[in-house]
Amino acid sequence: MSEQKPKTIFEKIWDAHVVKRAEGYPDALFIDRHYIHEVTSPQAFDGLRKRGIKVFNVNRTTATADHNVPTKDQHLPIKEALSRHQVETLRKNCAAFGVELYDLGHPFQGIVHIIGPELGLTQPGMTMVCGDSHTSTHGAFGSIAFGIGTSEVEQVLATQCILQYKPKTMKIEINGKLGKGVVSKDIILYIISKISASGATGFFVEYTGDAIRSLSMEARMTICNMSIEMGARGGLIAPDETTFNYMKGRKFAPQGAEFDKAVEKWKQLPSDAGAVYDVVLKYDAADIEPMITYGTNPGMGMKVTDRIPTVEELKEINEQVSFKKSLDYMGLEPGSALLGKAVDYVFIGSCTNARIEDLRLVASIVKGKKKANNVEVWVIPGSKQVEEQALKEGLNKVFEEAGFELRSPGCSACLGMNEDKVPPGKYCISTSNRNFEGRQGPRSRTFLASPLSAAVAAITGKVTDVREYI
Amino acid sequence: MKDKFTILRSTAVPLPAENIDTDQIIPARFLKATTREGFGDNLFRDWRYTPADEPISDFVLNNVSFSGKILVAGKNFGCGSSREHAAWAIYDYGFRVVVSSFFADIFKNNALNNAVLPVVVTDKFLQSLLETLQQNPQTEVIVDLVNQQISFDGKLEKFEINAYKKECLINGYDDIDYLLSLNKEIREFDLAH
Ligand code: SF4
């Protein structure tokens, strides 16, 4: 036999999950873990009913309610009739098909991409899908995780497989030391600003380099989370000691001797020397500064100290119309700076930045300070467990004294679907992942930034360079 | 499963904006339904209606000159959320084809799974089609899936489509039919895995 060709981690995991590869067909890829939530699953369960079939393997399926839930008074019935109906439908479907549901009030409830990792359901080497584009978050563990549509949710419920063509691979390598005030959210906003909101479409990204290695698991999740914002199918980071330490002792992680065995297996995952990628990009961590977006897609980002480009500075002429429309929507002038721009809302939450480390970062900045009068500040923990931990550490007191509102877990104002919305025309500095028109509520205006930058803006009431503060 | 698709002749609706994300196609607050129907009414809701639900007259779907089963849109159509509701809304409104020079991955899959054909054309062809439609809204566009070509006004371009997905569209098959046929192999894999 000839020597095995060196493989990327992505190829190793993919190849280990192909149930069937047939000429002229996409691969039938086995899915280890399927996460579901109330918004993208009802039609899929209906499909199963119509076909008269069961869920293929309920042990591989986990459900929670997150998108469409209120973040206040979660013990009361949901006020809005359609939202209530959607959550009730999830309950009924999970009960009827025997799927585990972490419902409102359950100690494990939370945003689907936050609870999977914290429960140890998400593990290195796995394939994972969810009817939600930010499923890419789970790639931080060295796994293949991607978002799917509802027809595909039905396929996975019915067969535990999905039909997929293997995407191309891209390596993004970041070396060097991160500067003061720069956190993982800035890294990913920087990358997207460089390669655009569609720059990685058709690719699966692997993030490497010592700057990535130096990050905690939670910080890595923030990076993988936003892979989709540059069009990538998903993003992953090879597992290492940081990963294993994080996994150890988690509720659904392998335990005892099983854990050690698993670690041995996980150690085989990283890409082989000489593995080939379709595209390789390299950046220097020292070039990355605190970032902010000014437009209506996540690729429209800049250093917080920069000014917005002018129309003439755009590289592509045919982008000019969209660019002007975008700035019109944002109520901003081409060529102007954002520093000092007053904001009305600060949203600290979402599957990008609502883990305990994010809340700690925010608390570290605001401790002993008060929010500015012109802003309303919402802190929405990503899960019940994060909320509990925040209470245990007394972060709630820090927030309370600062005049922040700490609410209960859910997607909240990340997507303008539930009760939490940014009002029309208002500016919100947000730790979430999308600044699309109307994303946080009809005609709302979003500046995406790191939890540090959001925290400082809460204190000053305006877009501020966090480095002046720490 | 779905409708079968071979050839479509229709007028078309131009929407030149780039990076049209799925939050524009169907805003999140309309995702509360638990069935697949009725999303067409809210297609491009916030571009189509004022907050008081008045039609916005200069939006193309409110312009009576334009109609048809083909939507022609700018680059990077369908980026953002994985919500299949975007494809359902497009289908429910009556579109069967979306033409653009670039589609986001998840949207493309979702469209194909819902009998909506995404046709990828070159930037040049797209520009010329958009301009022609704006000058003459009655222009007939022909999308021929079997021969993988799109044409209007004597201009023609070939387009790529995955052979398997093409089969599915022409015959109205679903991915799930194929996967269900693998049941035994999948069971064995699950046990051994
Ligand atoms: S927090 Fe936002 S991006 Fe994340 S799953 Fe919820 S809605 Fe989607």
C-alpha cells in the first residue's frame, strides 16, 4: 500500500463519517449530534408525521427553546400568542417523538450553541448540525459543525444523515501577540473585514496559529461562531490541551478511563504536516485593533479609531450603490469617524458573546462605575448555567450598581423576533454577530463590537476606544 | 415531493441590491408559523411596506410593471441566517427561479430543497439582464434546466448545477427519499461508530 496522503482535520472527520459515497451523489454524512430549537423544527416534525416515521436516534438529538422566548418573567406563560404556540409545538413534538428538551425553567436551558459545549455534548471529532447558521460555533472543539435548513433538519431527524458535498478548505493562520484591549471578537471582525461577508463562501475554515492557540475555549467559540458571517460553511480549531481541560468533567463528556481514551483519540485529529488546503491566509495579531462595524453586513467593519471609507475609496464600483444604501440606513456619512458617536442601547448577549468569560470581561470594566444616562443596557446570559454562575460570582451586583439590566437566557435582541427589540432609528452597540437591516428590530441600527468595547460604550454612552480605559 | 422543473418561460422581477440577506427576505418576527405556507405575504416585508403597512411604491414588488416567476438579484443573495423560511417565502410568493451572480451556500441548498432553482450567471450577464428588465419589464426570460441555459433577448448563458440536484428537480425527488433507502447501512454505521 502506498503511504497515506496527509489530511487536514476537516478531511479526517469528514471521511470518518461518510456512510455512503456513491457516484453522482453527494456524500451521505453521519451526524453525531443534532441540536434543535423551536423556530426551525416544527415543519420538520410534521414531515416525519406525514411519512409515518420516528426520529432515527433520539439519543443523538437535543432540543432547547431560545430564539422566541421572553427574557423576563420566564416562569409565566409566554404572552405573545404565536411565540407561545411555537414553543408549545416544540414541547409537544419533543414529547411525542421522545426527544430530550431543555425547556424554559430547566437548569440546562439556553441558547443552543451555548448549552451544547457547556454540557459536554459537543466534543472533538464529531459532526454536528442544527437548523441555525451559527452552529459553526461548535467547531471550536475540533469538530465539523454547520447550520442547515428545515428540510435538512427533517432528513437528520429521519435518518441521522445529511447529503452533502465536501466543501473546499481554507486555512486562516494568525500569529503573534494580541494587543491591549483586543479580544477574540476583534480577531474575527478583523478577518471578515479583510475578506468580506462572502469571502469564504463554499469553504470550511480552519483557524490556526499561535494567536488562536493562546485563546480560551470560550474565546475560540466566538471566532468559530462568526465563520458563517464571511459565508463559510463552518470553521474549526484543532483540539489541544485547552480543549481537553475544558471537556473534562462536563456532564455528557466521557468520564474516568473513558475520558483518557477519548483524549488519545482526539489527539489524532489535528491536521497532518503537509496537509493541503485550497486557500491559505495569514494575518499578524499585532495588526489587529479593537474593531467595530459601521454598515449593514459584518464585512463592513473597521478599527474603532478609523473612519468609514468614502464612496471613492471602494475597490469595486458596483458596490457603491449598496454601500450608499447601507450608510443611509445607518444614518452615517461616508468618510466620517465613529469614535464619540452616541449610542442608545448596549446589548451584551447572543451565542457569540454571552458566556461567563464575556460577562466577566464586561464586569471587569464596569465594576464601581455607572452607565451613561443616554443608554439602556441589557445583559442577557447565554444559558441558565451562565446565569447561575454570574450570580454565584456576584456579577449581578456589579451590573445592578452600574444600572445594567440582567435578564434571563435566550437569543433576546440578537434577532428581533422575541419581545426584546431595539426601537426604530436607535443605535445599538451589540456583542452579537449580525448588523443586517432590521436584525435587532425594524429599522434598528447595529454596531457590532467586542464585549469590552460594548462595556466601555455603556459607561461613556458613545463609541469609545477601550484602550483609553484599561 | 415537489413540483417538477424542466423549462420555465416568464417575465422577471429585477432587484439589483447586493448581499440581500435572509433577514431582508423574511424578517425574524415572521418566523413564528409552524407550517410552510403563507410566508409569501411577508417576503421582503420591510422593503415592501411601511411600518404602518402601507405599500412602499418604489419597491419593485409593488410596481405593477413587474411580475413573473423569476427574481433577478445582485451578488451574494441569501447570506445570513439558515432559515428555510426565506426559500418558502420566495416559493410562496410565486417565484420558481432566482438569478444572481453569487449565492450563499445554505440558501442555495434550501432553495433546491424547495423547488426553487438558483441560477448562477456571470456578473456581466446579470448586469445586462437587470438593465434590460428595467428598460423593458415585458422581456421574456427562458430558464432551461435540462440544457442548463438561461436566455433573454437573444443573449444566452450556460449555468452550472450539480448533476444530482438537477435530477431531483427534474423528477421532483427529495434528498430524504434517497437517505431513507440507506436505512440499513446507517443503522450499522451508528452501531459501529
Ligand atoms: S443568539 Fe442570535 S445568532 Fe445566536 S442562535 Fe440566537 S438568534 Fe441565532
